[in-house]
Amino acid sequence: MTGFRRAIIAGAVLVASASIALADQPGADWITKEQVTQKLTAAGYTNITGLEADDGHWEGKGVKNGKIMEFHVDPHSGALTKEKIDD
């Protein structure tokens, strides 16, 4: 393998590693995933998946009224701030 090729591969690995390292983390003052799941269940959601911290809120997918929905949840109150049918 040439030096140039090694440098390209090394650069790609660094970029991928940085993306993983920069993944959002819940804040220390956020409600837990379990609390979010309880709030979503109380709001009529089932089959909740992909619940993760992203851009200052919890987000994921679940089933509500027989439709697969995407949602955002306020990290402090647990209130639903966005719901839309998953396309």
C-alpha cells in the first residue's frame, strides 16, 4: 500500500472516529430514558425504539394510533415537542 493510500485511509478513520466521539450525550439535568419512555407510554406510544439524545432533546420512534411516528421530547419536562408520521 502506498503512503498516499495509507494517509487517505487514516484520514477517513479519523473522521469516522470524530463523528462517533461527537455523538450527543444527555445533559446531567435531563430526565432519564426510562422516564421518557414512561411519559411516551402515558401519551399512547408503544414499541418505542431508537430513543437517543440529539440536538438538545430526546428523539426516537414509536407506534401511536396504529401509525409509526417520529418524536422529539423536551429533556427537562418530558413534554412532546414534535410528532410526525414516519415517512
